[in-house]
Amino acid sequence: MGTIVPDLDLVVSEIADEMRARTDRGAVAHYIPELARVDASQFGLAVIDADGNAAVGGDADIPFSIQSISKVFTLTLALGRYGDRLWRRVGREPSGSPFNSIVQLEREQGVPRNPFINAGAIAVTDLILSGHQPREALGEILSFVRFLADDETISIDEAVAASEQRTGFRNAALANYMKSFGVLENPVELTLGVYFHQCAIAMSCKQLAMAGRFLAKSGRNPSTGLQVIQPERARRINAVMLTCGHYDGSGEFAYRVGLPGKSGVGGGIFAVAPGKASIAVWSPGLDAAGNSHLGRIALEALSKRMNWSIFGA
Ligand code: GLU
């Protein structure tokens, strides 16, 4: 007797319907004023399977602010440019701290725990900026995302970038603090300018799931057949997502969902079922750790119904 493979289209549309009906939605991020204006009732889910078929549900075509999910793309780019030397600048251990914590940085002489907390991501962006003008560095990041998603329409939401630039006092503190330890090479305001703009890239769930296909397929873009990065590197990026992708909610996410993933305060979560699917979910309301409340619940349901947890059935 063969095992019954659940129908992905059906599962995705069921989950989208279930999430739409829920009233517990978490709270939208308020510390970036432009994000506080987003309608919290939206929900989108997109899954691209190993053969390139897309299953979408809800508001999967509405662009949202990817925020910290951009850190997966900048990490990939910086690893391409610097290889393992990158790990001299930033660690790869879970932080167990909030995304914008400064306490750990002091104890560890300005070297951030991992590339997905804000300090670590700012250090990675600083590496990408070195030797370039901010405009060029940002162009490189945006072109890379467009290339991965195979979609030239992806753009930056300037209002979100300006909003964060005006109010990003915590990130400015983190960056200045790292600069004092010599961890950043470029002027703080330039590095932060690139960082705020990369976070303000707007993508739909569909575009995000498309962009992440290479991580589900051992570094290969399944539609072009191009090897974007080596399989070993894809595996390692997935490992860092699993252990560090959800700030101090990373353990809970691994426990409940069982997939590598990266969240953003715009309410998006990108996740990978290795060898099986690239997944993006979006619901703007966040839980206490700053991760999408319904996004996590939807991914838990998806992973369970499709039997995709990397830890077994
Ligand atoms: N741009 C946001 C910040 O730096 C990203 C945080 C997040 O998405 O978790 O505060």
C-alpha cells in the first residue's frame, strides 16, 4: 500500500480559509510608523513545490514589507563575496534575545551572535557596502532578489524606508556600538541607509516563495536550472535559519513547525521544506517575539498536513 500524498492545492486553500476565519491576529509592528498602518486582516500563503508548481491562497499576490526576510538574501550575497571569512564578522549561534537587543553586543565585544538579529544583519550589509556606493550596494541586493524571483517588478517601498530612517534609533545605537569596536567598515549612516532600504523591499508571498526556491533545491533555481549557490552553502543557510530565524522564538518555531524559516516584522515568514517546497506566508499581526502570529500557525498546519517537518513524521 502506498502512502497517500495530500493534495497541496487543497491544503493551501483550506489553511487560507481557516486563517481568514480566525480572530486572534496579533498586533502589527508599531515602532515603524508606516508598518503600523497596514490592515491586519490580510493573510496570504504561497507554496512552490519541487517541480515548480505554485499553490496559493488568500492575499498571496499583495506585496508587503519583507523586512528581516531580506537578511536571508544579504547573507547569501555576502557569503558569495566573502566565503567563510564572513564568519569572522558575525557568529552563527542563536541569540535567545529580542531582535534589537544591545545587551549581548556589549558582552561579546561588538560581534553579533548571528546574521539574522538586527546587529548581525547590519554587519552583513556593511560588508556588502564595502567598496561600493550605497546606491550600488542596494542595486546589487535588489537585482539579486529580482533574479532569484525571476521578476523585475520587485521594488523598494520608499515610504517604509523613510519611515524607518526617521525612527530607527535602536538600529542606529546598535550600528554605532559596533562601529566603536571596529566591526563596521563604512560610515554608520551609509550602512544604515542600505539596511533600511533592503528591509523595505516589498514582495508578495508568491514572489517571495519564487525567490526562495534555490534554498529548497540545494542551491539550484529549478526553472532555469542555474546553480545559484553550492548545495553545501544552501544547507548551511537553512541551518542558520532553523536555529536563528525567529529571534528568541526560534526554538518554539522549530518545535511547532519543524522547518528552517525567517520572519520579518512586516508579518512575513519565508520557510523551506528541503527538497520539497519553498513557502511564504504573510499576516501582519505579530506575537510577543515579533514573529507573525497567524503566519506561524499556518506554517504549523501546513508542515503537519504535508508531513514536511525535517524532524520526521
Ligand atoms: N527593519 C526592521 C528593524 O531593523 C527589521 C526587523 C525585523 O523584521 O524583524 O528593526
